Amino acid sequence: MLNFDSFEFFANLFVVLAVLVPVYRLVTNVVARRILLGLVGVYLLYLIAPRLALFYLAFWFVVGLLQWVVGRTAEKRFGTLIFAAASVAVLAPMVTWKIWTETFVIDFNLWGNSAARTLMGPWGDVDLARDIILPLGLSFSTFRAFDLIIKTYLGALDPIRADEVFFYGFFPPVQLIGPVIQYTEIRDAVRTKRTRVTDDLREGLLLVVSGLFKIFVVSYPLQSSSDVFGALDQNSLGVLWLELVLFAFYFFFNFAGYSDLAIGASRLLGFDIGRNFDWPYTKTNPQSFWNAWHISLTGFFRRNVFVPFGGMRERSQYRAMVLTIMAIAMWHDISIPLLVFGLYHAAGLVGHRYLLTKRQPPADEPLFRRVAKAGALFAFVDLSLPLMVVKANQIVPVYSHLIGVS
Amino acid sequence: MKIRNVKDVAQLLDRRAGSALGRPLSILRTLIWVVVGAYVIGLLLPAPKVVLAKNYYNHRLTHLRARDLVLDKNDPRGWQHLKRNPHRFTIAWIGGSTIQKVDPKHPGFVPVDVMRRLPHIDGKPVQINMYLMEASRTFDLFAATADALRTKPDLVVLDLNPIWLFNPNDIQSWTNFNPAAFPSLVTDPGNWPLLSALYSPSDVALSLASGHLASIRDRWSYAKKLREAIDKMTPLTEPPPPAPGGPKPTGLEYIATMQEAQNFWNYYRNLPRNIPSPKRYPAALMQAATDGSSLNDMIVSQMLDMMGDSKIPALAYVSAVDPSTLTDPAVDAALHRIEDHLHAIADDNAARTLLVQWRSGTRLVRGLKFRDMAHMIDDEPMVNELTETICSHLAEIDSSTVCTPKPRKASP
């Protein structure tokens, strides 16, 4: 219970794609295409649990209304107030989930199920046979929705129509684990008739194979490394460090693999979505690491936190950096370990930027130096990973064991 | 050449691999090779055989002409078929925990005890193929019945537990049956609405692939073997399991330990914590929806229809409940409601070869002893009743049937 197997979602998606790809390519009407893809997204959520599909239908209905109101009032005197209220409304479910996790999860399932049974009649019984779920994909939906509201407010995007909201909200490949796409990333591809269909299929299939390889060949055998944090007393210092390193690879390959599946599935349909990981463990400094890790999410925070808080100005860049990384950390969980995680990486980013102002690295560094830097950065990142898993009262024991003091 | 992204890989394929995947035919060819590869893997690396005798219940059935066919609850193969022996009279007996006798000293099974009273039918030794699914719900019974009918037994007996039969709060528990039961269910268009509601596309695809590719069909065995091999490789020493009696998890941790979705709904809504344990089954029984508002109606109707259409002699009976629970008029009324509703559905699906014993065993026999509302400690009265019902039903279908039960045990 509460452990949904993400691969189940993708297994269903790929079976559906076997039918959807040719049908979608044959349909030329843009509205019909949007509705078709949206319906598939709803269906995939229904398969997880009808209550989840209903929740997102309600969520995106509200988002659709809000972005329309925000767009219409942006230039008005009270436009900012409306934008602020809309932002609070869009962020509210996710923030509630992060702060009152237990209550939210229980009520989400109970209320969602009641709604499913009320609206679906006898078919609502299906919902009770589905697993109990976390609000899967809520963060990614929230970010997509918030991005839409901001862009509409800033005038970067005109308010979009109901079929466009439906299409954007339920774009099938990104429902569960992202990437955090922007509407502009998928807006045009649905309108144009793709001529290089074979290229799409080829690149999509290659990405899917890459994702499957990362998940099953690399990450699956490393899965048990995530048990290391509950087995501190039973293992030697060497084993703990080895497992921590393996955990870093498990964490990366698993996440990157699923991102490849989502991007590959989009590509099969003819949508070009940017990569979500760019070999982050080979980077040589904290800034390039964060530019290469979960790129769509860091991009979201760069646009909506870093830049507005003066990240591009010398005077306020450090403050913007700290706020951005803290927002990324707090998104994972509002907890003490993630607070420490944020501060730790903020120190890394600020320190690195400060050193850069003092001395620029040579443009053409020798290989051994780059390898040494990448190794040091990997160790820096790896040391922070326990904070994403453990509870507050486990921080001291975990790190004590890792330095051999227990 | 540096490989930085998928376009670089595509270029590499163009240059070094004859533009593999670069043309529609090439994509098709590759997909065909993938299927051929999966087929060859199934031939070259056969999965470890499932030994039915190792099944939990089959330990207790050694030396008997009875087997439980159901596999692990996560195994998508669902069940294992035994080769049909034409020299035996095969009874497929489907049910949940209610077909057990839970006497701690002498545990047993209702079907086996029926076989003991009825060792031969038509001169052939009786063979019991049990589909025993703990915590089975109505759709699970439907899936198992469909499979049982497909194996063409001489008789199908279906145990309907009134506590769950029309309970809308729990219609399916053994979701691993989905791929295995698909070929049996899809042939009847009447089942399609149910399949569309309860099946996923991957269930369908895996079921179709499993029919032809052993490597797909036996994926659970492969995965188990692989997991065991990986576990041996890891240097990590796992901590000992938490000692019993330790602090009970709460909140989300507690939800995470729940095995079934039903546990959650019961804990937080349907059968709240303050209902004492002996009252939980009666409370669940009273939840039965008999006003046509539950999907169970369609499932039961399709199930009986399928049994009738098969022309295979079939008996569906409502299992007995503890008579002492019926002293509560509300519980008794609920059971009557369930019986009457089943009666109405059975009338709509009447068939010559199908007998629906819509009255609960409790109404028909005396002297039943129970551990709780659903589980019998002494099954003898029920076994006697079922034995005689089977014989009379078989004789009604074909008067030449030779079905003579052994005499009843003398009352003490």
C-alpha cells in the first residue's frame, strides 16, 4: 500500500501508445488531437485509481478558470491581487500535502473515493479495489499549472482554451513523474503535421530502450542499496560507504530512466521535450551539477524563483541562489533533513560562485583535474543523499556511522 | 564521436548499423527480432518450474486425489492446470477461506471431505481441483470459475461467501488473475464492460503475449530468481525483522503496512476501529448492496450465465455462516436480503445444468460449529448436505449417473 509501481503506469502507457500513435497521426484536427491525448491521460490516471482521475479533472478545471481570470485581469488595478490569490489556490493542494501529509493522504483517498462512487454509480466500486495512493504526480501538475498562471499573468501567454488546458493538464507521458513541461514545449507540435515520422519513432524508441536499460539493467540490481539507512549497526564502515555510493547511482539511474521513458513516449507522438538529466555525476562544480540534474525542475525554479529574486544581478545573486535551492529542497519535503539538505547545497553553490568571482578556472583544464573535481563533487552530492531519505532523528546516527563514530 | 544525446545515437546507427530503425521496415524488422528474441530466451532459459506440491495447502493434501491449483498471490500465471485424467471424475471447486475447516487439531477442506464421502462418481475416482483463494472476492471467483470451466471438468462447484458476495466495498482482491483469466473471459462480449473497468491495457497485452512467449508468461519466476541472485551479491547485511510486540506503526507507516486496500477503507470508514472483532464479519455482511447499485450484480450474473452456458454440470451454493450471529435480527435480515437477491439473479440465468443453492448452508443444516462468523470448525453437516446435493443434481441432469455417497457417520 502507498507504494505505487511507476513502471505499471508506463507499461499501460506503452500498450496504449501502440494504438494511440497511429490514430493520433491520422487525426488532423487540432482540437480532436488535444482531446484525444487528454482523454488518454485521464484513462491512465483512472487505471491507477478513478479517484485520482477525478481529482485531477477538478484540479485542472479550476486551473483553467484561474488562468483565464488572471489573463483577463493582469493589466487591471487588482490584477496582482488576483494573480496572488490564483497562485495560492494552485499551490494549496501541494503545500497542504507537504505540511499535513498524513491527514491529506487519508482525506484525499476517502473524499476521492466518495466522489468516485457518487459520480460513477456501480462503476465506482472499481475505485475500492485500487490501492491506497499518495496524490501521485501532484507536484508535477502543480508546477505545470503554476507555470501556466505565471506566464498568463506576465503576458508571455494568452489565456488558453479549455481543450488546450485539458491537453496540457493530461498530456499522458508526463502525468506521473514529470518532466515539468511548459505549455510552449507541446503547443506547436500538436498543431503541425510532422513529416519526419520515422525519425520521431526511431528517437522515441531509442529513448525508451535507454530508459528501460537504466531502470532494469543498472538501477534494479542496485535497489537494495536504499536499505542501507536502516542497517547501520549491522554493517562495517566500508560496506556503508560502498552502499552509499551505489545508492547514488541507483537514485540517478532510476529517476533518469523514468524520465527517458516519458520523453521517449512524447517523442513517439512527435513532441520534442528537452532532456531531464545530462550526466550530472560527471560535472565538476555545484552549479553545473544543478544545471544537469532534473533539468525541467531546476529550470522551473530558475524561471520562477532565481530570476525574480535577482539571480541575474550581482548584488542579489547569492540571496536568489539560496532561495532557489531551498525551494527545491522544500519541494521534496518540508522537514528538517530537507532543510539541512537545502542549506548544505546552498553553501556549495554560494561557495562555488564566490570562488569564481575570485579566480576563474582555466578554460582548458587537464583531464586528471576534471576527473578529480568530478569525484569531489560526486562525494559532496552523495553525502547529502541520506538527507532525502532519513527522518530528523536519524540524521545524527546516520552521519555518525558514516564517520565511524557510533 | 561523442555520444551526448539520442540524435548522436541515431547518427551512429546511420553510419555504423545500416541506418537501423531509420526506416519503417527497419523498425518493424527490429520489433520482430525482439519478439523472436523473447521466444528464444523462453526456449533456452526455461523458468524454474512451479512445484504445486510446495503450495501451502498442498502440504496437507499429500496422498489425496486433491490439489490446490492457485499459485502465489503475486504470480500473474494465477493457477497451474493439471493434465486432465479421463479416468477420473474431476470436480473443480472454487472458493475462499470458507471452503476450509479451521479446526486447529484437524484442519481440512470441505471439498476433500466431500470427496471422502463420495470417492467415486460414475465408477470413476473423484479428483478435486481446488481454487482456494484466501480473501477472495466476487470478481476473483468469477475469474477462477472462467478458468475452471475452460479446463472442462466433470463438475464445477462454487462457494459463495455471503459476507462478500454483494459487498460493494470489495469486489476484487486477486488482481494477479487478470492476465491469466483474460482468454477465458474475453470470448463473451457480455464480460467486456467488466473487463474494461477492471483490466488494464498491460493486463491484456501481457495475457496475449503470455499465450505464445514462455519468457513473458514465466516472468514472475524469472524475476524471483533474479532477485534471489542479486540479494546474494549485495554485501549489505539486512537488520533483523522488528521484534513482535514492538511499537505499532501509526499514520502513514501503518497504512504502508496494509496488505489490501480494503484494510484502509475498513479502518477509516467502513468498519471503524471501534467495532469489536466478533462484530466485524456481521457488519461486513450488512453492507451488502442488493438494490442493483453494485457492480457485483453484473459479476454474479455473468458468472452464473457463463456456468449455465458451458453445459458443464455446476453447483453454486452460499456458504454457511455461524447460526449464532443470526440471532441479531439485522444480520438475519441482511442474509435474507442477500439470499433473495441471489435467487432473483439465479432465476434470470437459469440453466438445466446449473443449480444455484441460494439459501445459505446455515438455513439448511443443523449442528454447524464455527470459529467466527465465516469459518467452520466442524464441516460435517455441510459436507453431508453438499454431497447429497451434488448427487441429486447430477442425477437430475443425467438419470444414469451413478453417484452413491458413503453412509453418513453415525451420530455420537
